[in-house]
Amino acid sequence: MALNFNKAEFVRSAGEPKDFLRDGLPQFAFAGRSNVGKSSVINRLVGRKNLAYVGSSPGKTTHINYFRLDGRAYLVDLPGYGYAKVARSEKERWARLMETYFQREADAITTGVLIVDIRHRPTENDLTMHDWFRQTGCPEIVVANKLDKLKKSEVEGNLQRIRETLELGEEDMVIPFSAEKGTGRDELLRAILSSVEASS
Ligand code: GDP
């Protein structure tokens, strides 16, 4: 499947299940904790400065944002999680929305993209999100962002720690990535496209 990620347009923001979108096109769902650089990764992928809003106050928007790619697929931006200062009511809203999303939309998700911070061991919340993706049965690509913040000598060990914590197998993919520098972009695009081919 050829897909021009540079042709991306915002379609809809879903704050509740009635606004979930499905029309049979492939959907790539992006998840990550607040501040991990999810918006920056998305903007890097689509070659835009601000399609997804970078640096918005963490955890403030409990919405699922849908972007159409080249009229042929959707990039689904799931709300960030794990920001300590968010009010309990917001956390509960997030949990309700995500639980419903994964219950109802599991079969609409073509590929899960879990963004973690390459500097750190994945958090409990990352593990929860990872389990939810696994339960859908869709392929999952792990993106280890902020590569530019590591020394070269630290990269392999940190990737290994991510693999171990998420209990990944050899066939599972972890892509070292820097939204800041653009490293890993081509590999991630390729991985997403081949996941569509595998599912069709
Ligand atoms: P989000 O909350 O996950 O959407 O994260 P943002 O995209 O808003 O990024 C959070 C902060 O991390 C911002 O200050 C970004 O500039 C910074 N950031 C994101 N990706 C990278 C990266 O690859 N390298 C570096 N050095 N900073 C990054």
C-alpha cells in the first residue's frame, strides 16, 4: 500500500464513544504517556510542525483525535496518560474513555504504536497500554523516542531494558526514534505500511 503521510488532515475529536469513527479504512492508534513526545512523533511522521499540538498542558485534553492520511487511512491520536498532577476526575474520564475505546474499537485498530521514552524503563501505565494493544490482537510497534538525549553507548542497553520490561519477543519491533532530529522516521513509516499489508 502506498500512502502519503504528508497528506494529513484533522477529521474529528472524540470525547465520548458516540464520536468514535470507523468506516473500514485502516487505523493506526498512537499512545504514550504525557510529555513522551507523542505529538512531536506524529508531526514528524506527517512532516508538519503542528498537526498534533505539541506542549499542550499535559493531560488536559481527554480526547481521541482522528487524522485522515491521504484519504486512505487514519492516524488515531489517543489521549496521553500518567501525568501526576491531573485531577482524579480527569484520570477517571481517561480510563472510562480508553476502556470503552478498546472494548468497542478493538477490531477497528490495524496497528498500535506505543511511544515510550528511550531513557527510562516503561512505566506501569505504559504496561497497561501495551496489554490493551496486545488484547486487540493487532500488531504493535514500540517507538523509543528521545534518542538524541542518550549517549551512543547507552542505546543498546536501554533498548534491551524496554524489551525486557514489555516482555517482547524477537519478532516484536522497537524503533529507536528522535522526533527532534527525525531519526527512525523512515523505519516507522515502513513498519506501519507493512502492518497494513500483513492485515489485508
Ligand atoms: P506529548 O505530550 O507526548 O504530545 O509530547 P510533546 O510532543 O508535546 O513533547 C513534549 C516535550 O518533549 C516537548 O518539549 C518536545 O519538544 C520534547 N520532545 C519530543 N520529542 C523529542 C525528541 O525526540 N527529542 C528531544 N530532545 N525532545 C523531544
